[in-house]
Amino acid sequence: MRSRLLPLLIVLMAGVLLALGFPLAASLAAAQQQRVVVDRIDDTTRFAALAQYVTGGADDERRSTLQTELSRYHELYGIQAGVFDRNGKPIAVAPRSWTLPARGEAQTAYAEARAGRRSHDPRQVWPWQHGTLAVASPVVRDGDVIAVVLTDSPTSAMRWRTLRGWLLLAAGELAAMVVAVMAAFRLAGWVLRPVRILDRVTHDIATGRMKSRVAAAGGPPELRRLAHSFNEMADNVEEVLDQQRAFVADASHQLRNPLSALLLRIELLGLELPDGHEEIGKVREEGKRLASVLDDLLGLALAEHAEADLALTDIADLAAERVEAWLPVAVREGVELDYAGVAAATGWADPVALSSALDAVVDNALKFTPQGECVRVSTEVRGESVAVIVADGGPGLTDDEISRIGDRFWRSSRHQNIDGSGLGLSIARVLLGQGGGTISYAPGDPHGLRVTLTVPRTAP
């Protein structure tokens, strides 16, 4: 979500800055040009005052003074300036070779001034454009326009000032963008922190850590209310699950005593019947199977209710020990059971819970492995975790069946004749999940089932 929210915030802030930056840049360029235009208007007005009483004679002293002022003005500022009569003939110009342009901005400004109007504002000159600014003022005497003062200014200095202002504006926009990006990161973190916490706690609860809760954190009020509602929901779910576990544990415990008494009566009844009586044998087997299911139910309820007592454990040593403990059973079943892998591999686990989970997996492997086949137990270090792999030589399961392994009371229809309650791997999953471990299943090579029990190498 952060990868989607951040670009959205950054694009919005960049759009706002650009929306402000372009008008500011245009306004800056217009202000620079307007300043130049106002200066030229002042200059043309001053020259118009000097030219007001200039006569057309070549020896006119006022005309000589005007020519001198125009020449000095051109030498100082590099601006072409001149006074032209109503026919466009020069009265005094600087430089002397300059003539009234036949077209363009200068001609338009001259025509407007000759008509008695101040010339219009010149078109905007941008930093990448080359050109001049033409400004004209009429010379009025006795209410009539007798001549026009025209200036044609180069724009290089103005364009440089505009470009420099734009560079400063761009630097300011860039600095504002950096601040906006930092603010976007902070804002995204503030908004998403409760979401990340909620996601982590949801994952914890989904993997069996029902005690996890969303801690009080910042963020928008809506997310804080969502976190509070989530904690209330988790409390209710945990309470319901505790009641369910208590019921299963109580029911299993309460049924064991009548079942034990029933099995005892079946044994006493069997003593009065002839040896090898078929029905009494079947009743005895069903009774034992029911007792096994009750024991597994009680074990599952206790496993779900118990807290994991995590400790740094030598997983390889524990796996080798459990293999040695199951060797007599393997010999009795005619199945080869061996251990391979690293000599030592430490991880964080509840030794009792891990032993029970491994016992359930090895027991399951020995049940389904025919005589003469092998069950191999190995330990591997995989980055931040330690894995114990139990690979059997049984017939294996299909992909659909593998997806259902661990469901309570589920057993493959092809293996209904093998003893078991269908709870052993469910118990193993719960025992591992209490300590942050996992259990996974995959087809064996070339056949059989490969069960992997994983525990973390760092404290959860």
C-alpha cells in the first residue's frame, strides 16, 4: 500500500507546485518586461519634451541638442532612439544610420503614437526569444502630433534577468518538492503504521497466536477505531475458542472414565466367551480406537490452550534423539528408520512441543510405509530457520489430498484401513505454530510424502 500511496501523494504535491510555478514564472517575466517598458516610456517622454520645439532646420540649436542627447543615450545604453516626423523622416536619430522600420513592432508603435495614442504594450519576450522592444511617444505641440519619439531596445539583459529569476524559482520549487516528498513519507508512514500493525497482528492470529493484539498507535481516527474494534473482535473470537477448547477437553476427560469402565467390562465379558470370538475382538478394537480418538482430542485441546515455552534448542540433536526412540517401532514394523543431516543446528522452539510434533509425524510415516521401505529424517539450516524433514517410502498422496493434510479428522479414502484418528498432524501443526514454527507437505521422490517442520533461528 505504501508503494501506491506515496506516488499518489508525490504526484499531487508536484502538480500543486507546478500549478503555482508556471503562473509565477510568467508573472516574473511580465514584471521584468514591464519594468523595461516603463523605463522606455519615461525616456521617450523626456525626449518628446526636448523635441517639442525643434524646427526642421539643420542649424536648429534645439535639434543639435536633441541629437547630442540621443547619441549619448545610445552610447550609454545601446538603445536605438530617434525622433521622426509625421511622414516617417528622421529629425534626430542615434545611431545616425537608423531609419524607421517599414513593418514590425516598431512600425506599429510609431503609427499608434502618430495617431496621438501611447503605443500598446509590446508582446511578451521570453528568455529563449531574440528580439527588441519598441516604445513610442507622440511629440505634441498646440494639441497636434508633430513627431514621434521611438526607442528600440535590445532584450538580452532583460531576458537574462528573467532567466535568472526562473532559475531561483526552480530552485525554490525543487526545495519545496524535497520538503513535500519528506512530508509525503511522514504522512504515508503516519497513515499506514496502524495498517501495518493490523496486518501483522492479523497474520499472527491466522497462524495461531491468538494472544496478539493491535497496540495503541497513531494514525487517523478511523484507523484507531478500526484497531479498537479489531481487538474487541479478537477478544470475542479468543473467548469462543477457549470455550470450545474447554468443552472438547472436558468432554474428552468426562468420556474417558465411562469408556475405561466400558472397556473393562468388555474384557470381563471376553473372559466368559470362547477364545477367538470374532465379535468380541471387533468390539475391543472399536473401543480402543474410541479411546485413541478421545486421547487425541484432549491432546489437541491442551496443545491449543498451552503457551509455548521457547528456548534455544539443538534441533539436530533433538531430531536424532526422537529417531532413536522410534527405532524399536520401526524394527517391529519392518521399516528402516535412519537420521541424516547436520550434526548441530540451533533454533528457537519449545523442546517438548517440538518433540511431540516430530513424534506425530514419524508415527504417521511409519504407519504408511510398507515393510522393506525406508523413513529418512534429516535436519537442514535454511537461512533464518532450521528444518527437520521426514520423508517416508509410502504410497504418497495426490495434490488434492496434500492440500487437505492437517484438517481435523481427515484421512485419505485410500488409507481408511490404517489405525489413526486423523488428529496427529493437526496436533503437530498447533504445537509448532505456538512457537512460530510451521509444517508443510510435498510429494516424495520417487514416491511417498515429504513433511518439513520449520522453526526460527532467532527468537520470535
